[in-house]
Amino acid sequence: MELIISLVITFALVLLLRKPIRNYPVVFYVLLVAIDILFLSGVLFGVSREVAVIGYPYVVRCLVGISLFAIVMYIGALGDDNRIRRMLMPIRGELSVMACILTFGHVANYLRAFIQDILGGFFGMPIAMVLSLVVSAVLIVLLIPLAIASLNSVKGKMAVASWKKLQKLSYAFYGLTYVHIVLMLVPTISSTGQRAALSLVIYTALFGVYAVMRVAKSMRGKRVESEVAA
């Protein structure tokens, strides 16, 4: 349920703030970095514990970050003449950077929690958790160049072909993100029951529908190219 709330609110805010995001992206980057620091340092819990508790799953568990990535994903999967795509395509790069900032905060929080286990060679850790941490490491390796390439100052200096080639890494990133989520949720179904199972269904639908839409769009593009070539 928290994911659905995050998706709805994040999408609404992105639509409402799309012009400020386009014109003043650095303001939003700095704001999100500050939010990460407030949660990671624990300062916000001292200032307003109620606000911190409410915001914890959306920031530290990266629900807002995932929601932003979902918007970026679906912008790419929508048809070129889709109204939502036309409205949000100009800020797709900025939304990617914002999602990356929240993801790095998420990673920093959980790395702090598991650092001793990692340094201890994963001794005694459940296999699903070990696999999840390994996948997380791969995700970070993919995320760094994708985040950098999403910056307008960097994108403008890259050759179009090179930028498009790099962006293909995003498909691996999205797929591994889903794998990471599954590895985290499945072992908790026995203890949390319906909540974890429902979350898994929602994530599966979110990534599954995207995959179908993206493949369908790619096939339509190839069909058009074939017709043009003929």
C-alpha cells in the first residue's frame, strides 16, 4: 500500500512541479541530498520524530526513488504521441538524477547496517540476503554511469550514439532492481504474510507491465523501419 501511495503522490508532484524541475534542477538535487542526510544522520528524528517515522519508508526504503524510476521507465515505454510522455520527456533526465540521489541514500543506510556482515565474508547470512547484497553491488556499478550521463552538462558533451549505447544499461538496471526486490521480499512472506505478498504482487505488476509495454514499443518501431525500408 505504501508503494501505491508513493507512486500516486510522486507522479502528482512531478506533474505539478515539472516546470520548476526543468528550470531549476539543482535546487531539487540539493533538496534531496539534504533529505538523505537528515535521515541518515538521525537529525530529523530529533527534530520531529513523527515526521521522520512517516517519511522513513518513502525515503530510507527508497519508495520515492523507485517511484521516480518507475516514471522514468514508463516515459520511455509510452508512445511518442502520448500526452504524458510529451509533458514529462523534457525532465526525464532530471527525474533520473533525483531517483539516483535517493537510491544512493538508501544504499548508504543499508550498507551501514550490513557492513560488519559484508566484511565478515557474509558468514551466517541467509543466502537470499547474500544474493541481494551482491545484486545491490552490481546495481551501484550500473547506477553511477547512468546517473552521470543523465546530467544535462554531461549528456550535452557526449556523442549521441555513445549516450544511447550507455542508456541501454538502464534495462539491466531495471531488471536487477526487480530481482533485488524479490530477494528482499520473498524471505519475509512467512513472517509478514499478506503485506509482503501484496508488495511482491505490486512490484511484479509494475515491472511486468513496463516490460510488456517496452517490448511492444520496440517491436512497433522495428515494424515501421521494415515498412520504410521496403
